[in-house]
Amino acid sequence: MNQAIKLSEVENGSAKDWDRIKLVSVYDDSGKFLFNKSVNTMEWYNKYLKGHLNVLKVEKSNNFEESIAIYFPDGSLAHVSATWIFYPDVKDFKLSEKDGLIDRDRSLSGKKYFVFSFNSFNNDCKLGQFVPYGICAYQDEQGIKNEPSVGCQESVSNERALCTLLIARNGWKIPHDYPIKF
């Protein structure tokens, strides 16, 4: 992915300065915040990555946001919105309905899919790279494991997004004390 970004920078300038995938906040009828959804993912892909990746196909996903699924020849898939979900095996990519929304099965995070981000921002962290989710915000292993919403632990309130960072910091190998059981 980072090689494709480097190739695209020749045409589009530094990735640090690229547009971001836009997010729109969604609220219920009473004004309570529900979630953020991406709204220009296919346009972003077409502008920055199309022609720089070896893909079988790219299609819009049938979920609550304008995400896309990028199918690769090696049998893997990237599900792209504001976050990038990488499935090493395309057969594990399934969207299902929960609470009226079509979304991924978050119980598979850290096991069957791994969370990345592009152009991560946190304080002055503007990388312009495809990186493990949370790379700029979480520095110590205990924070990565124990964060209640997205930490690398069995029970979280959202998904185990930081497991990708834990694996990356272990040389892209699953550590012997990996907190998620397969």
C-alpha cells in the first residue's frame, strides 16, 4: 500500500497534503450522535490509488457508509472508509445487519481482520502513510492492550483495532503473549 502511495505522490504531491476521506456525523431524531460515516471513499480511491495497486476489482460496499472493498490477487481484501480494514483472506469479509445498520462483524477484529489508517493525525502526527491504527496515539504496550474501546484484549466496547499496532511493534509477528485467542 505504501508503495502505491509513493507512486501516486509523483502525480498528486506529498501524501501528507492529500485530501482526507470525508466524515459526516449522523444523529438520531432527538439529536443524539450515532456515528461518523465516510462519504467520498470511491472518489478518494480513484484520485489517489487507482492505477497504482494491482487489484482484481473495486466495488462499493453495501453498508451504512460509502466504503469500498478492494480485492487483491493474493486473496486478501481491504475494506476502506475512514479506517482501513485488512482481511488477509477475502472469505472472512462479511457485512451483516446489527441495530439497523449493515457493518462488519467486529468480533473478528484482531483475529480475521486488522485495522489500519491513512494519513493518521494526532497532535502533530501527519504521516502520509498507510499505518497501523493508533500508531501516533499509543506508545506503550499496556495502553495498546488495555484501552477499553479499541484495545488489544478479548472484551472491548468497539473493536480490537490496536491489535494491528501490537503485531507491528513485534516485527509483524503475533507475540507469544497475544491477548486474543484464536
